[in-house]
Amino acid sequence: MAQQANDRMQTLTSSGMMQIHDASMDILARVGVVFNHEESLSIFKSRGFKVDGKTVYMAEEKIRQALASAPTQFCLSARNPDKNVQIDSDSFVTAPGYGAPYVIERTGERRPGSLPDYENFCKLVHTSKQIDVNGYLMVEPCDRPAKLAYLDMVSSNILLCDKPFMCSTASQKAVEDSLEMAAIAFGGESQKIQDMPVVIGLVNSRSPLQFGHEMAGSLITLAGRGQPCIVSSVVMAGLTGPIKLAGTLALQNAEILAGLTLAQLVRAGTPVVYGSTSAPIDMKTAALAIGAPELSMIIAATAKMARFYNLPCRCGGGLTDAHIPDAQAALESAFSLLTAVRNGSNFILHACGILSSFMSISYEKFILDEEALAMIRKMISPVEVSDDTLSLSSIEDVGIGGQFLTQSKTIELCWSEFFIPAVSQRKNYSIWHDGGSKRIDEIASEYVQRRLSEYRKPDCDPEIASRLAEFVAKRKQEAA
């Protein structure tokens, strides 16, 4: 019998993972991590960590204690219980793009994002068959005051979509308000959601080896309320991290473990997702190159390191440096998205819509990435082998040189067995040409308009909607 072919995808060996772990332990013990946040420093000091100024030094024993208390899985609850998601070693949970200040039109024109754009993306998430968790900051609404825009965004997340959602981590106050709004959405006061994960927040380190004031404060607030955190490192290899990928992996691992440790010190058992969108820089421009093949190599290695620690993993999804949803965008996004799914990432952020190295989001790209996700879900489904699926009786009936198109099983399964695309075209040239020779981005644009026009707002208790509106109005008035 022939041997199974080796997987040619770049991976880490067991010894390689151990070496990265040991290097990270050395970094944490000898170099340390800066926390620009007094409460964080106090927490570390009170638990026996060596603290010099703002630098915290971490012994491996304490890191291992923190890892031992971090759960391997958790359930993220939705306002609609049918849409709760489980995040564990087998899950494949998706969320849309995050943090784009601009919207790219199909024509290639770029404009600042607005609250109506943000609301539209909430509607697309709500109607999506491929996105499991509503994001936060899919696009920055420049038509709202920057310090208070989170109130409108979190309110939109709750009212326009009944899936689980990400909260604001723009500041400690933003997290506190997000949690208060989440508690209202779940029909009670803040105690209602204690130890019940209802939001998930993104906490990014500031490479190399720092946590900013707002990120550290957000992490403490989330952990204190038992809400899950994605502790994520975005090392720019060659700029904020070593040019060799092994060094970048050791650095990002140290940063993630430092954040995880703080979360466990605040509240043992806080769900933490091991996260990364580290990538190389382009050596001609010094810009982050998220379309580079090295990104996919880092994704694969990050998933390996998360499993090394028995933690759920977050990686980036449909990532590209292209400025429009063209062939470059499709090529780069497909590689990173497929790599993330295939290598076992459990929470895929930026799954839909991202262009311009995180700087822009596109309605058309959102739809095209959804199509890619649908194809990938089909690709990774196992081939069922049974007496029924082997179809021996059908093969015998048709015999040599026959056809299976009119067989009863083919007719029964013709609309369900194979993948049917939403926007990709399979018409022959003449039909395509006579129908207007539409490019896929044109078809996606029409599809967006149809989705938005057919959108129906999910049910919400009027009292909850009223209390949310009052809360937002009160916070805005206090800030005036």
C-alpha cells in the first residue's frame, strides 16, 4: 500500500515549538515586558513578580500557573441563543474585518467611513451564513466624535444583529460601557453577565514587549468581569521584531503569554484566545505586508503554538495589501484564509472585507470573502464513505459508457450535493457576454444592495431598546 503523502505546509516541529517556548521564557525573565498602566503593575507586584519601574519580569513557573488556569474552551452567548458559538480546539468561528478607517468603493475611490457604513456591515453580518460573530470597528465612523463613537457602534451591534459581538477596547471606560450595554441587552444589570461570556474584546500588545495604558486597562476590565479576551500580538518582522521568523514567533509568544498571565492574575479562569496577525514589512517601503507568503507561515506557526499551550487560537483571515477587490486581493486573501482554516485557527478575525493592509474595508470584498469562506467550509468537509455513498448499485445500473445525470439519486441531490456559488459565475462565454459581461465585483455590488434591501431588523424587547438608547444618551450628555 502507498504511504500517505507528507503535508508540505510550513509547520513547526515539536522541538521547534519547545525552542520557541524556551526563548520566550528567556525574554520574559531577562528582558521583561513594559506595562504602561499603574493598576497592572500593582497586580504583578502583589503576586510576587519582579517589577522595576514599568518593566515586569516573569518567571516560567508563574507563566505555567497562569496557563494552567486558562480554559481550553468557552461558549460565547448571543442575544439569540440559537446563535451562540462554542470556541474550542475544534471550532472555526469567523468575524468580519476590524479597524479600517476607510471604505473603498468598487471604482477604487476611497472615502472615510461613517456610522451608516458601520450599520450596513452589522446588517451584512446579521444576514451572513458565513460570519458567526459580529465584529467591532468594522469601519471607523468619522461622522461621530472619536471618543464617543463606540457607544453608537456597540448599540448597533446589539440592535441590528442578534449574533455574539466584539466589544470596544478603545479605553477602559469604553470596555466598562460596552459591558453595561451588554448586560442591558441580556435583560439585567451587570451581575447578569458575570461569568457568562457575552462579548469578546481584542487586546493588542505594542511590539516590542509593551502593553499600552488603554490595552492593559481594557484587559483588566474584561478579565474582572469574566469576559473573554483575544490577547494578540502584531509584530512587524524586520521593524518591530526580528527579521527571522523564528525570532518573531518567540517575541510574539512572549507578548501573548504576558497578557494571558495578567488576565489570569485578575481572575483565574478568564477565557483567553491566543492571537496574532504578525507579518513581515516590505523592505522597499517599510509598510506591513499582510499579503506576503510569510504571513501564512506565521499563521500556521501561531496555530501550532496555541495548540502547544492547549489554547484556542485567533489568526487573521482574508488579508491583502491590494486596494481594490482584484486578482491580487483574491490571491492573497485566499492563501491567508485557507491557511488559517486548514491549520486549525479557532477564531478568524478579518474574515471578510479587508483591503489596503487593514486600512480599508469594501462591501464587494466582504461578499467575495464570504464566497471564499463558503468554498473552504465545503473543501474541509470530510468525504463520507458508506455503502450508500459508494453508489455501487447505481454504477452497476448505468454500466459501461452510460450517464448518471438522469439517475434518481442525481435528481434528488442535484441542488444540495455540490457547492453552489452565490456570486461566482459558471455560465459559458456567450451567455456571460450577452448578459453584460459583468465582472465578479459588479455582481458582488448588486448582491450587496439586494442583501441590504432585504434586511429585516432582528426582534428586540422594546424595553431593552429603550434602556440602551437612554444609556447612550446619558453617556453622551455626561461627556458634553
